[in-house]
Amino acid sequence: MRKMPFSSIPVLLLLCGVLLSLAGSSHAETTASGPLCTDAVERSLASEERLYRSVLFGSTKAAEARAGEVRFDREGNAWIKTDQNLWRTMATGREEEQRRDAEMETAREFPVRSGIFQTRGVLTSDLVPSLTQAFRALQCRTLVLCRTAELSLNREGQDFMTIEVPGCIREQRKAMPACQIAEAGGTRIAAGNVLTHCRDIRKSLLDHEETMLLTAVENDASYRSLLQIEGNFDAFLLSIRWPIAGTLRSVVGLLGTLSRIPCFSGSCEPAPLP
């Protein structure tokens, strides 16, 4: 067997080192990059939107959901109820998976709660402070999310970060692995695209939810006004029920005596002329 020359050993070690570094960089690019960070930001913003809507409209149990309703799990996957006590999903790699109501309750994204619009016995104007506070919370949470993605761009590891946004509560957020572009060897252009995309999509989301909230408040006000009119009209009908009934009873009794009169002066034929 021919022995390897001693001078070729350093070259071989150098080649192995280069291959290992390339393998590590390719692995980093698959775990953190501009598109992956953008996808993670969009999924997080969608989760914040669902949380906000559950505060407004409430969230029922899986067993109470009708066929066709959609629920999300903690991983952000959508599940649709196809039949009684049966849920299916179209998530990648889980198309054949099924869940029961009890399993959906265990894996549900947010707990069961009663929404602000489900409050009874109050006017819509009484709900405005709570609705305004909920929308303000959505503004802060989405702003904190974009700030978290921004700080994760030059962050290494998954340590908790203190996120401070003016006018909002200070929060402890974990760094987003998909947005650690600097650690994966990404460029500043990719980082700038992530920040621009997060701000743009956040603005679009807030504009949409603001319009939706205005429509929901108008619909709630009209519905509650209709219920008030209906209740007042029912009370009015009950108050005049017996007077009208008594009057109609007297009129019917009077009509029964009209047959005794031979004719009315206005309808009797004139007497024959001589």
C-alpha cells in the first residue's frame, strides 16, 4: 500500500475545514434568511390578529363549533371541522391527520373566552372604552413584534430580550431564530427588506382591523337599537291590549243588534211617488 506524502496532509485538512464551513453556512441559511424571517413575521402577525378578534368576538369550545368553522393550533396550523367531532387540516405533511374535539381543545391556540361584543344589558357606547383598549393593545403587540424581529437580525442565540416601545408595556420576548440573518451570514439588504415588509404589513393589518372594528360597532349599535325598539313595542302592545279588546268586543256586540233595524236612513229607498 502506497503511503500518502506528508506534504499533502495539511492540504487535505484545509480542504476538510473548508467543506465543514460551507456545510455550516448552508445549514445556517436554511434556518435563518430573509424569506424565512418574513414568513415567521407574517405568521406571528396573523396570530396577533386572531388573538385580537377572539377578545372582540369570543372563542367557543371545539364541541360547540359547527361544521365548516376553522380553529388554529399553537403551531399556527388551520383546522376545519368537517363533521361532528372530526377536524381536518391541510398543513404540509399533515393532510391525512384527524383530530377529535378533545384533541382540539388541548392543542387550541387561545383559551375559550367571552368576547366584548357578547356583553348583554349595555349600550354599544358602553363598550367603546373596552374596544378602544383592545385595538390599542393590538397596535402595541404588533409594534413589539416588529421590534423583536429587528433586534433579532444582529442577535445570536435565543436569549430573552427586553422590548421597549414608547406608550406600550415593556415585554420580554425571545429572539426569532428565523430572523437571525447576521449569524447566518446574510446581507444588510435582506435585513432591510425584512424591516420594510414588517412595517408595511403591520400598517395594512391595522388599517383593515380599524375598518372592521368600525363596521362591527355600527352593526352592534343597530342590532341593540332594534332590540330596544322591539322591547318597547312589546310593552306598548301589552299596555293597549285590553282597552282595544274591550272596544272590539263592544263593537261586535253592537253589530249583532243592527239586524233588528229595518234599514238605515242613508240606504233606504225613497217612498213611491203617488
